[in-house]
Amino acid sequence: MPSLYNTLLCLMAASATVNADVLRVVFSSGSFSTISGTVGSENGHYGGFAIINDEDVAIYSNPTPNNYSPCLGNTRHFTIEGDCWATPRTFLCTAAFNGSPESCEVQDGNGNILGSSKGVSDTTFIGIAIGTDSSCVVEFNSDDSGIACPLDDGNGPLHVTEDSAT
């Protein structure tokens, strides 16, 4: 018959299973254009990519991973390695003609899809101005190994290792 100590020890070990961080990857894009009086027309554009932990803190944020737009051409994919997972993760984004994310996906090191999503766009007309905001968000688990995802201090823990666009 097992002792009370061994039973409690087994129960504590069973309840202390390691859970992966739930992460969200966000591809974003936006633009605006105005018609101004004496100043002339003004316009602008932004794009971004971030990986956010379950405490809503960005563990990786870069508007141009590997010096490219996160959503470029028909399909942009880049691989990120680092301290958050044991095998690299590949991030894919398909963009519309205007650069708005249409779909996005996260894969593990073996090409298995960890999560995918469709992009969402909103266009706002304000008098003689127009603005468009678009994003695509995928939720996925960091890793099964319980590796914690530290915050990016500008020198890692995550970095792009491969990159291609078509």
C-alpha cells in the first residue's frame, strides 16, 4: 500500500505539468490619404509584425522582419528561431494588391500548421480623407517543452533565419 507521502508526491507531479505559452502573431498594415488645401495631398503607410504572449506583452516586434514587409507579394514566409521553441517556426502571409494581409499561418519545424487565419480590413472615409487598417492574427502554442518566452531586448531571443517572398 502506497504511503500518504508517495501519493501526495505523485499528485503534485501530475498537477505540475508544463504548459506552453499561448502566443498570438499579428501581421498588420494600414494606409491613409488626404486632400489638403494649400499643403497638397498627404499619404502614409505602416506595416508591422509582432508576437504577443498571453499577458499581452510583445516578445518580438519588428515592422520589417529581415528588412522586408511582413506581408509582401503573393506569399511572404520567414523562419524565426530562438528561445521560445525547440524547433524553428515559419510565419506565412498572403497579401492583397494593396499590401493588406489576406491570410496568415504559423508552421512548426516539420511544416505542420500550428494555426491559420484570414485577414480583416476596415476602410474609413473621413470627409476628404480615407484610411485603411488591416490585420491577420494567429494564435498558437509556443512549444510543448515548457520553454519560457523571454521579452525581446533588441538582441534576441528571437531572430529571422530564412526568408523568401514570391
